Amino acid sequence: MTAPLPPFQSRTLITAALALAILAPWIASGFQVFQLTQIWVYAIAIVGLNLLTGFNGQISLGHGAFYAIGAYSEAILVSHFGLPYWGALPFAAAISFAAGFSFGLPALKLEGHYLALATFALALAVPQLLKYEKFEDWTGGVQGLFLDKPEAPLHLPLDADQWLYYFTLIITLGLFYLANNLLDGRVGRAITAIRDQPVAAESMGVDVALFKTLTFGVSALYTGVAGAMSAIVIQFVAPDSFTMFLSIYLLVGVVIGGVGSLYGAFIGAAFIVLIPDVASSISKAATGAIYGIMLIALMYVLPSGGWGLLEKARAWLGRARRAPASGPAPIQVPERRAGPR
Amino acid sequence: MELFVEQISSGLATGSIYACLALALVMIFKSTNHINFAQGEMALLSTYFAWTLLAAGLPYWATFLLTIVVSFIFGVVIERTVVRAFSSAPHLSLVVVFVGLLLTFNALAGWIWGFMLKDFPSPVRGLSTGTSLVDAHELFVVAVTFVQLVALFAFFRFTKLGLAMRGAALNPASARLVGIRVGWMLALGWGMAGALGAVAGMLIAPVVYLDPNMMLGVLLYAFASAMLGGLGNPAGAVAGGLIFGVLENLMGTYVIGHELKLSFALAVVVAILLVRPAGLFGVSAVRRV
């Protein structure tokens, strides 16, 4: 870990960022608000994948599947069962958790490349399953399902877009708070211990199998909630929004933000939301090329991603400021590697 | 009955295509112990390269050979420049790098050649086989696959280079001690995989038409075939491909319908990984902890 700055300073930073996030819908244009909303949504999904891949060391190339499960659960519960959009959210979360937990069970026997392969197959199969005609009554087949745009409750002086923004922001912050607490405690230590030293963790009494499947479930829950939120935000779900590339983009988000860094998810999410806009002005295919090259380059140059870069910069600034006053240079603690081994 | 025989024979033909790409996967797995997620897209680039040569007026067989040579070099270059940099990196990083290559190549193909479907010729199209049950291209695919398999087997079994490659994969440290240039053996493995993939691409393209997403589905089938037969075993991969092609066709026609073919592949992959991780003909790996 890098040396922490004086607490008030990071607290001012957090307050400033929060204030900016809260004020954003009043400053930014309608489309920018929509993009910001999408960034919060993707941030949730990326945290989900990062919990599994970054912190627990189980790779998934198929998290788009859980995103799809969350989105479709939300859409089906709202359109077929008449639940309100916020009322369907917990059920979508529960269904995603169940799906993740049950995929986590066979995944226990798989490691490294094999797990990547199985999840890759999952990512490829999901759009086909969603299009399957026997499920068409529920999923709407190729056409997908449409939802209504939610209005602000309690006569709040917000238009629908602003309300969606705040609703998403609240959910995102809540989930980040929970993820932070989860990782800070005993469970979080168990999760990372399994990544770093599975044998040692087991001999210390960590129930490796249970924690691995639970992490898979929680990870799918986060990604599923993100999917459900995306269904609410876009008011539309269709099989072709959940192709294998979605899973890969989520992985891109994790790597760009920083493998194993919680708040890097915001950087990763901003990247995968904003870059396609910039890139599509060059070519339809440019996004893929930029993502691909960034993935490889970051893995080589900066395995700890965007958040790692920020932490390095902060440590460097802190050292530069303290250096003249404190006489001998502080002892360098070898930096903990952020990436899983 | 005729339908049944037809399904079997066309299943064998598609199975041979899976087997071709599976051979490329096995090639890399055997020489480096990695599963190359970008294999399909490397083959895609090769196929587009071949298409360009053909469009420029080169005869088929010249194109065929030239593409194989260029793809071999391309594979070696990828190993030497990109993959080599991650030789001591953890699994996760490598998978991410392979996925990065997949994305890059896929995008590159779309960028250079566009997203339109392109027709790709077969050297035996239009030739008669004397029966309506198989067409000439299907026979051609099966024949090429078997030639490749025999050539690979002979290469690994009877040549000094093949022995060196096996040694480098099995025990890099000892191989280096007896004078094998392990790094170049790995690059060679990638080159051969690139060449095998190019052949697979050129065999598939006449069947499914050439477009940037042509390989994604095929790649999954190839994975499934390679796993079914055992990832380290070329003959197993071919057998896996054939079994898988026939099974998929029969299931598609009689049981689940064609919309769920990919899901069937998923089910097969997961089932194999759970029941026999080493595949039908593979030897399970023993690991020291």
C-alpha cells in the first residue's frame, strides 16, 4: 500500500466528487446526464466482476450473461407481473445471485484457462437462449421487451431523466458502500486469501469452496443489479444487447480501472461508456481495436490499471511534498501487487 | 433413413472443420500450455488475406500455400512480440491479453475489409461426387483434416524438431539444458498453430461466408471439440471434432432444434470439464502443491 495522505485531504476529495455527482444533472446537458447514469450502472457491473476476478482470482469471460439475467428478470417482472420498477429490483438481484451461485458450483472444479473457457461458452450461448422461441412468451424473442420510463415519485421537482440519475446514483453508492465493507472485513480477507494462497487459506480454516461459490453469487448479484438498472435506464431489453462482447467490455472495464481496486470501477466504467463515442467518429471498428490494444498495453505497462496510476501519482506527490521537511527519506515498503497471482 | 445418413455425413464434414481449428488450439496448448482465445480471429485474418490474394487474381493453390506461409510467420511474430512479454505473468493476465488480441484482430478485420458478407471459393466446388449425400467440398474438408492430422503425428513422432518441441513443452528447464532453444520452440508452436488456423479458416469460409464474426461460433465448437478429445492430444481433438459435429447435427435435427446449437456446445463444455477434465483421450495432469 502507498502511504495515505492526511485524512482531511482525501475527505475533501471525496466530498468534492460527491458534490459534483449530485450537482451534475443541473449542470450537464440531457445526453450527458444519460451517459453519467450509464457510467454508474456499468460501475456496479464492473465491481461485480472485479469482486470475482480481481479479488477472488476466478476469471470470468461471461459476466454479460448475469447482466442479461438481471436485465431480463427486471423486464419480465415489470411487464408480466406488474411489479413497480423498484420493487422488481430486489427480485432481479436474488435471481442473479442464485444464477451466479449455481454457476459457481461447477466453476469450483475449474481453474485459470478452463474457467475462462467455460464462462466464454456461457457468454456465447446466452443471446441464443434469449432468442429461443419456446421462451418467446416471456422474453419477447428477438423483439425484446419494452418498459415504461419511471417518473419522479412524491412530486419531487425532477424530470424523468434527473430522477433516473439520482435513483441510479443512490443504488450505486449503496452497493459500493456494501462492497467496501465486505472487502474490509473477515470475509474480504478470506476472499483475497483464496486468490493469493488457496492452500494456506484452506489450512487456516477458510471454507474455500463455500467462499468461492458465494463470491460467484455476490459477483453475479452486482452484475445482475447493474443489468436490471440498465433495463430501467434504457427501458428496453433485447438479446443482441447481451452478446459476448458485453462480457469482454466488462472485463475491459475491470482492467482499465484496475484489477483488484474497488473505486477503479468508476474509471473503467467511464472508459467503456465514453470511448465508443470518440472512437466511432473514426470507424465502426475502432472501438474494438482501441479496447483490444488498451487491454494488452495496460497488462504490460500498468497491471494495476487507472486506479493504480492515481495511487502512484498520489504517493509521488505526497513524497515530493514531505521530502524537504522530514530529513531521511521514508523507508520504501514494497508495493503490494494489485493483480491476482 | 436418407435424412439420417445425410445428417451424419454433413456432421462429419462440419466436425472436420471444428477439428481443423481444434488442431490449432491443441498445437498451442501442447507447446505452451495456454488456451489461445485469439486463435479463431488469427484464422480470420488469414482467411481475409487469402480472399484479398484471390481477388487480386492469384490462382487458388498459390493463394493457399502463400497464406499458410504468411500465417505461419504471423503466428511466430505474435508470439515473439506480444505473448513473449507475458511469459512469467499469471493466468489472468494472459487470458486478458488473448482476449485483447481477439478484440483487436476482430476489429481490424472489420476495419480493413468491412462488415459485408463475402463469398469465398472452394477449389472443388461444382465437382460431382457421384452421390447426393455428400458434396465435394465436404469430402475435401475431411481429406485435408486427415492429411493434417497424419502430418502432425509424423512430425511430433518422427522428427528431431518435433521431439525438441515436445521436450520444450514438457520440461522447459531440462530441455534448455540439453541445448533446445525453448523460446524458439514456443514461437514455432505459435507459427504452426497460425498455419493450421489459416487452413481451417479457408475451409470454413466457403461454407459460412466470410465476415468478421465468422469465427466466434466456430471457435466455441473448436474449444468444445478439443476439450472432448483432450486438449493435449491432436488425434483426440480430431475425434472430438468429428463426434461433436455429428452429435450437434443429430441433436439439431431430432432433439433441440437449430436455435440452441450454441447452448448445446456450452452444455457439452461444462459437462466435459466436470466429468472428465482431461477429455476422452487425454491424460489428467498431476500437479505438485
